[in-house]
Amino acid sequence: MKKLFYLLIAFVLLILTACGSDTASEPAATETPEESTESKEVNLYTARHYDVDDELYKKFEEETGIKVNLIKGEADELLERIKREGDGTEADLFLTADAGRLFRAKDDGLLQAVSSETLDKQIPENYRDTDQMWYGLTKRARVLVYNKETVKPEELSTYEALTEDQWNGRVLIRSSENVYNQSLLASFIEIDGEEKAKEWAAGLVKNFARDPEGGDRDQAKAIAAGVGDVAVMNSYYFGQMLNSEDPAEVEVAEGLGLFFPNQETTGTHVNVSGAGVVKSAKNKENAIKLLEFLSAPEAQGTFAEANYEYPVNGEVEPSELLKSWGEFKEQDIPLSTLGEHNAKSILIFNEVGWK
């Protein structure tokens, strides 16, 4: 009997050991190196609407096999959509113009930090977020354009000089609701403080040729129409007008000169288009790959040639058109400060009556 009893115990233990071995092996079967939690796609929410961007996304798809799903819209609308969708959002990457908007996305907790030696190598420190939440991909300067028949370039010097009496009724610029102008004023707050920034804004309002209206191209067209003599606009718009399929836009641009202000003082204001990986991105690694692709020399050169934007990658030279405008000194400030001072800028605009 004892012998039979021991045989039964041994048999039971053998069965239990076999069951335990099968159970322990199950997790290993689900963690094969071939499997991935990410699909071969990346969902890009973008506020940029340029053909050159679409061409670059197609090239990225061809080189990597990763499908780029585009959701286009206005920047503020896309930000609100990401907020509304919460953790369930499909957005992997948010792309927009202006460091002020990128700061807003970060400040609202919509972005996450990423680590990439490639991005750190390809994008200089001053064109990316200090916490690695967003990266600049293209650069533009906020320049002065002027009527070559009524203004001599030696009459121009600084943004601040546009508040002088000689420019009364001659200055054109778009609305204070535009983030480009908000970031411009934010840069003055960072450099000179709020009081001097307010003095500049008030002085410029005094010299407006008309109440602000339209976009940057409209300011150039207003010069051609004789409404004013000098306008503030982003450099790439001037390049687009010179190479426009619309002969009327080309004619307008050819009658204008371009001037980089503040070359003897603080430097010309620059800003970026850039992108950040969304906090709840389901395809984070693919989003980083797309950022690395867009900041690589080939894509940077394409941005410069086709959209007249300055490369952020120091290995890439500007296009021949951009070179023809000459080299210029940039403001030496962290671009994150443009977002940090945004609320103050809006308050100042309201106080001085900049519509």
C-alpha cells in the first residue's frame, strides 16, 4: 500500500510540473522579437498646407514603408481637437508654424519629450525646445519690404525706427491677432522688457497706413497699390510671390526690396515651423523617424528650394534666391520665450489699440 501511495504522489507531482512548465512558457511566446506594438504608419496633424510637404511625406513612405496619414487644419483647431480627443487621439505628431504655437501645445500638456541623437545633431539647440518637446524644421525671418520707388534702403535700419515721424501713415502690417506679430512683440519683451515693447507697439500704431487687415502678401500688395511704403512680413512669403504662378503677384514682388532690420543692434527676428510628438502617440517611434527625415539634409534642401524657407540644419545651405538676399544677424534669444511672453504681447496689443 505504501508503495502504491508513493507512486500516486509521484504521478500527481509529474502532472503539476508539466502544467506549470506550459503556463510559464506562455508569456515568452507572446514576446517574439518579430512582433511590434507599432503599426507601419504615423498620423500627422499638420497646420502646414504646402505641396512640397506632401512630396516629402511620399518620399518618406517610399524610403521607410511607413504610411503618413495626414489630418490638415488650422493650428488652433488641431490643438483643440487633440485636447478633445484626449488619450484616444489618433495624433502621433503635431506640426505647425511659429514657436509660440509649439510652446502652447507643450504648455497644454499635449506633447512628450523624445530622445534622438539624430535630431540633436541635425537641429541646433536654439531651434528646439529645451525639454525636447518640439523641434524646429524650417526657419523664416520677419523682414521689412519696401517700395523701391519711394524708399531708399539706407532710410531703413530697425523695427524701432518705424515708429519715427518720417514713417507716419506709411507702415503696413497684419492684425495683432496673428501669432507672427505676437511672437515679434514677445521677442522685444525678452530683449528690452515690457515697457519698451509697449512703446514700440504704440509708436507703430501711430504710423499705420491703415487698420491692419489681410495676410503678409496683402501687405505687399497694399504697397504696390500706394496704400503704404514699408511693410513687415515673413521672408518666405516674399520668395513665394517672386515665384508665383500669378503674374500680378510677381509684378508686385519685383517692385519691392527686402531689408533685414536691426543688423547693427539685436538682430532680425526669426521663427520656425516645427513639430512635437503628441503625448499619447501610439506610433511614437515612427513619429520620431519622420522628424529625423524632415530635418535631414535632403529634406532641408527641398524646403529651401521649393518653399523659400531657411534650413535649420547647419549642414544645408539656403537656396540661391535666399542667398541673393544676403546673410543676416539673428536675434539671439531662446525661441521658447516667444511662447512664454505671448499673453503679455496680447495684453500690450490691446492696451495700445493695435487691432
